[in-house]
Amino acid sequence: MNQSIVLSQNVLNTIKSLPIEQQYSIVSAIAGEMIFGAVVGNELTAEERRLYAIIKTYVKQDSQLYACRMTAY
């Protein structure tokens, strides 16, 4: 693995605010795609796909920010 994956407090709070079923679906999709390289497909509902897209964007931004900070040292 070449890059760290950062789950900021904002991302964690967003996930925790979801119903438990959606929490599991979103976290599984994040882990599957970002850690294992799986393709996120039809296992998510339409609403979950929208939430996942937003959360994934936050994770990518937070991870890139972290990577930039680490290269500065």
C-alpha cells in the first residue's frame, strides 16, 4: 500500500449519524474499495451510493491533505 487512508473525525461523525444498517454498508464499501481494491457496485442502495460518494470524497481529500503534510516533514 502506497498511501495512508485517513478517516477524519468529520467522516467518523458522519458515518455514526447514519442508521446502523447504512453504517455497515458504507464502512464495508470504503474498506472494500480503498483497502482491497474491490469495485463498489449494486450492493448499495441508491441512497447509500450517494452517501458513499460524498464520504469517499471526504476520505480522499483528508488522505491527500495528510500525505501533503507528511511530505513537508
